Amino acid sequence: MEQYWIIARSVTYAQRMERVLTAAGIRTRIFRAPRELSDRGCAYAVELTGGVVRPALAILRGAGFYPTKLYLLQHGKYVEVPL
């Protein structure tokens, strides 16, 4: 199953995105993102499975949230996906 990580600028922003997605019935998990995924050095990620990525992004945008980046974990490597 594909794993996508939505990068948030802070833990608070990630928690808010998680709440919005959970309320919409989308299961997520937040955690500290690896340093190489953020130019800020301290970022958090919201993890999603492949089938819900596009609907989740639409829900987030509708709620006024704009993730900084989106990554797909493929074969142990992070691949940036256009938002």
C-alpha cells in the first residue's frame, strides 16, 4: 500500500490537519518528518494511504489548510509529488 506524507510547517498545523481529516473519515497519523524533507529543519508529517490522497488534499484546501509539500514513500525513498 502506498504511503503519502503531507508536510506541515509545525506540529500544531499537522494536528489541525489531522482533526479535519479525521472528521471527514480519513485515517491519518502524524509524526516528526525526517530533516531531509523540510527546508525548515523542523517539520511534521501527516501520513495517508494512497487511495485517499487527492480527496484529503481537497478537504484540506476547503478547510483553509495548505500543506508545504507532499511525498510518496517508494522503495524506501521519498519522492516529491506535485500538490
